[in-house]
Amino acid sequence: MKYTVAIVLLISFNLQSFGQEIHINEGQQKEVQTLFGNKKGFGGYLGMNLKMTEVNGQEALLTGGELCFVLNRSFNIGFEGYGMVNEVRSNNLDYNSDRFFLQMGYGGLHLEPVIASEGLIHVTIPILLGAGGVAETSRPYWEEYNGEVIVDFDPYYHESDYFFVAEPGVNLELNVFKFMRLTAGASYRFTSDFDLGVVNRDDINGWNANMGLRFGWF
């Protein structure tokens, strides 16, 4: 009799445990991860970026950044913008037969799927959609005077025009700290047509080598 009661109790305990396990598994199967409604929630970050590229066949450096929301650790959305900071010459000539200087900047909406963000190193696919401008000036933003470089924020503008831009890319992202990430990758800049003498879209379209730091809540 004792053995019978013990066996019955043991079977009942096993059935109860099995039922609880089925209930838990069913709950797990019913849980669906969504963009706006899971435990990972929201975050945000501020990014500082460098882009090394070519403009009009010359080496160019663009600096800028991005301000983005992080959704579900799988998608970043926000805004970004860049400006060219080094000296690049135009093919058009001024009245002294000297070539003009080129200035360029652009920015817009930042869209970026993030693949396996929990991994130490993972892949992101940034896409910039926006607009920009390109201008010719008779002097750069900075000049050399008596052997010293002086900053000049008042160049003589000659001509300018605007363009639309799309820049898809791919990055590798390293989780340095919980609040900091390091990115490096490549992108390609596509622009619409603009009117600036002999300088055209082919002179500013091209590949970029990108590096950046991101600080925030991921």
C-alpha cells in the first residue's frame, strides 16, 4: 500500500511538472518580438563620424555626425549631416585664371538595420536619404598668412547649386562599452544632377571610407 501511494504521488508530481512545462513553452511560443513592443525597448545615441573620399579627383575629408533613436536594438533612425573640411579645387577658373575652391555639405534621414547587436562585433547597414549643396568660392575657408594658417569663415562665393543624395553603406560595429560603440565601413554617395559649370555629379559621387564613435543607450 505504501508503495502504491508513493507511485501515485510520484506520477502526479511528474504530470504536474510536465503540464507546467507545456504551459511555459506555449507562453514562450506565443511571445512575438515586435519593433515597438518588447522588453528591449528604446535607446538613443550621438555619433561622431569621419568620411574619407574623393571629390573632383582629389582627396577629401568630411566630418559630421548623427543623432538617432535605437529601436529594439535592431534598427536606428534619426538624422545625420556632413561637411567637407579640407581644400579641394574646382575645374572652373576665376577672373585671374585661378581655379575656384569647392565646398560641399549634405545630410538627411538616417536609416540603419542592425544585425545581431548583442554580438561583440556585428554588422549594420546604414542608408542616408537627403539633400546637399556644392559651391565654388574664390578662396578656401582658411588661408595661410605670414606662414600661419588662419581660419576664414567668409569666403567669396561665386556660384552654388543643390542636389538630392542617397548613400547606402555597410559597417562593422564593435561594442567597446555598454555606452560606446566604434564603427568602420564603406558607403557610396549617389547625387542628382546640378549646375556648376564643368563640375558635375560624377565629380562628387563616389566611395567613402567611414569611421565613427557612438555614445548613448543601446
